[in-house]
Amino acid sequence: MDTAVVEGGTSRGWLDDALAALTPEGKGLHPPDDSKIGVVFVHGIGSQRPGETLLSWSRSLLSVVGSWSARTDGPFQLVRRASIDYTGTTIPYVEVGLPKTASHPAQTWVMTEAYWAAQVRPPSIGEMVDWLVVRLVGVRLAFRLAKGIATSLGARVAVIESFVLAVAVLAAFVLAIVAFVVSRVLGALPVAWLRRNLIVRTFDYFLGDWFGDVRILLTDRVQAANVRSNVRRAMLSLKSYGCGRIVVVGHSGGTIVSYMTLAERSEAELPAHRLITHGQALCLAWMLGDACTEPNVDDEDTLQAGDLLRVDLLSARPGLDWYDFHATHDPAPMGGFDHTDDIVSRPVPHERSTPVFNEASFRADHGAYWDNVEEFVLPVARLIETTSPATPTSRFYDAGVIAAGRVRRHARVRALNRTKIAASASALLAVLIAGPLNPFVDDQLGRDPANVASIGRDVYAAASSVAAPLAELNRTTLGWFNLPAAPGSAEALLGLVLVAAAFVLVGRVVNRTWRGWDRFLQRRFLAPPEYWPSQTQLYGALTACLVAGLLLVFFTTTGWWPFVWISAGLLAGAVAWQTLAVSVLGRRPTA
């Protein structure tokens, strides 16, 4: 690990020494310099490891800065030094230097993280079940999420997805009750491997260690103060080292932590010039804590009069610039600040709260911001740079390039969204045709179509035909290869599982193909615009996946197995084309 390099350095990192040298008057090792910008990353709820957030987020930012540096005259050292010990005992840092250009002065970025994942003791599972289920928090959350879907993919899509999300969340909480009872029973049995059962551990982790942190930040004042101290420590170390401008970047539950930390101290005590939130959980916290109603002193699970989440941040810090990014399908922001009434404070003006297209996925959007170069990573780099008053405009690309990149990204995310919806509809149709609707299809076609039992029977027969010769080779050691005859119910179950598995494979190929093309197109976006390749190849690959799903529907209607082989060939072709085309296109510019 790089040790301190400033005057009086010890075996600690130099940011630790800067913090130690801070006087009561706020003076540190170096006078404030507006060309030196400090950036504090505040991670969200989860089980992150020390240094993980700094390493991951800074890598995404440096991909943008590094691509821009390729356009500059003459080489320069982008990362001057770094110290990440992965233990959490010192303040980690990455120092980045931007050279002077004809229109922009030189800058230094000092990036660090406020690590707090290990600073909280989660509540018990019983407390979480009481909070989420008995107090109907889960039901309130489900309907608020459905109301807050902020999608730009079309009004009809929004209605469908809002309904599906509400049903899914409600179903998840019902299953959570069942899983809780099952996990407690399994955990009480005198069998060691059952007590260590994956279901038990997963359930305990989700409610206690993951979602439990929300309750801690809202209602456990002591632990919340302990978490805020880590953010304050990181910010003060940057101030002491001479960072004249400080930017706080928070994600998910980290936005709650950042908000409370900034609301707790004045600008003079804890300077911060820009707050960047993404995937914010503030609206969720204000809703769960009843922040916009009169405090209820008899309810410890609501925000009280003196709680920091009731403070209007921008009124307390009028000089703070607040920018927010929320993905179209990210459940945490619940559609952003404009889609909920539980608002204590919001970015002003309205344009500073920006919807972005990550992957149009309820599952993936919350963690995909730093994979979205065009709409998130590049704008964040520009916001960090322009925090300095000497740099009112950014050196990172121009507005025309950014606008064109957003248009292209919107187009390919819409294509992904529509492909997944069509594939899901095909899966549902195939299961219905092979199952409950099979007699109706039989009447319409005038002959017996494939059904889950016949599909399972064919696959089982194929497996038996392969196993029998193997068993004949050596009846002693390979006799278990002889498969017994399967009852009709087992054949039907096997057929249903196989049909579902086939469409899961289609979904996996859709996601893999899209993400491969997306990474390639983002790299090309950062290159000069005349080298941007067409997105037609991506649309072709998604179309092949969609046709593969439709062929599986035809298979369940006709029972003609060649449909399955053609479908498999299309999926394999989509993956192969993406791999080979990106490899070829990546070696040469394509107009």
C-alpha cells in the first residue's frame, strides 16, 4: 500500500494523515485549491467489501477520461497514485490528473469512498417480518412502486409493467411469509446441514443484512449516526488535503446516508459543493418513515421531529448543487421525485432529476448505472469536472455527441425491452398451449398437438435410448443407467420443466447478446463519432432470438421437433455473430 507522501507522513495513508492534521479551525495540511476536486463515493445497502465501491466506480469514470485522453496531444499520466488496502483500516484513494488544454485548466481529482457496510448491526428476522408484513409496509411499497413506474417506453407498456410489478411484489411478500415459517422450522431441526440450509441463510441475509439496513437508517439513531461518521471522515480528509471543491456521489441507501450527513452539518463545518444521487432510496425512506405527516411519538418506526430526513436539504444548504439520475425500471426511486407525494426536498431546477435507460429491467436497473456510459458515467464525469468555478464547461465531448449517444442508447434499450416482452408472451403462450389450452388447440387443429406429457415422454425416451447401450457395457458398474418407465404425471412435469427451461435459455441469450453489443457500442461511442457502427447487427441478433421463441410456440402447437433444432441454431447463431462481429468490428473503424 502507498504510504503517506505529504509532510509528516506515517504508515497510514496520506488521506488519514490529512484528517489527523485538521485543526479545530478547519485548517489542514494544504490550503484549499479549487482545481483540486475531492469525490466521496457512498455505496448503497448490501454486503460490499472495503475498497470495492471505489475500485468499481472509479474504473467506470476512468474509462471515459481515458478515452478522452486519447484525443489529446501528448501522453500524460492519468492515475498519479492510488491506495486501496481492502481492509477498511485506512481511507482509500485514487488520485487522477487532468492536463491543461487550450480551453481548460489542469485539474486533480482525489476520489475516495465512505465505507459503511460493516458499520451496522442488522435487526432480527422477527423485527423485519413485523415491520414488513404485520405493519403492511410491503403492501404500501408494492402499490407505490406500481404508481411510480416512470418509463418512456410507451403508455401501454407502462400500464402492463406497473400491474406486473405490483403483483410480483405482493406475491414476493406472501412467499416471504411462507419462506420465513419454513426457514424457522428447518433451522430448529437437530440436523446441521438443514440449519445451514441455503433457504435459511438466503432469507436471513435478505431481510436482516440487506433490506434490514433501510430500517436501521430510518429508526436506529445510534447506528445511523455511526454510519454518518464514516462519510464525514472521508469528506474532512479531502478538505484537509486541500480539495477546494467536494462532490458526494451516493447510490441507493447511500443517498439516505449522504442526505443525513449533509443535513447534519453546516456548509462551514462540512463543505460540499455538489451532490450526485443515483438509484436514490430517499423517496422510499420518506414514505416508510411518514416524513410528510406529523411525527408520531408513539411509533418508533417513523421519523421523529428531530430526525435529519425531515430537514429540507437545499434550504439548509442553499449553495449545494444537487443532481439526480433514476433508471426507468429501478424500483428504489419509485419513478423519481415527480412520481410521489412524500417529498421533503428535491433537486432544483426540475431538469436536474434525469431519467436514464439502463436495461429496462426491474431486476437489473438498480445496479446498472455504472454500466451506462452515455447517460450516466459521462454526465457524472462532466459534473465532477465542472464543480470547479474555473471550469464552467466540460472538456469531455460536446453536447451534440452526447445527445446522439442518448438517442442510440434509447433505441437499443427499447429494442431489448420489446424483445423481452415478446419472449415472455411467447413463453406464456407455449406453456398454455402445451398445458391448459391443449384440448382447445386439439379441437381447432383437428389433430393432437404436442403437450407437456408428450414432450416429456419424447425426451425421456431419447434419454433411455442413450442410457440403454451404456448399461449393456457393464451391468455391474453401469447398471444404474437403465431408466425405469416414467409415470404419466412425471412425464407431464418433465415436459413443463423443459418448455420453461427452453424459454429461460432464450432470455439468457437475449441478455447476453444485448450486453455484448452494448459494451462494444459504448466503447465506440467514446471514440470519434465518425467511427460509430450501425446498431442493425444488434437488432438482427434480437430478432433471431425472438424468432427462436416463436418457433418454440409452433413446436408446442405441432409437436414437430425440427422447430426445436432450428430455434437452437438461431440462438447459437446470435451468440456466435455477436462474438465474431464485435471481434472484427473492434479492430477497424466502421462508418
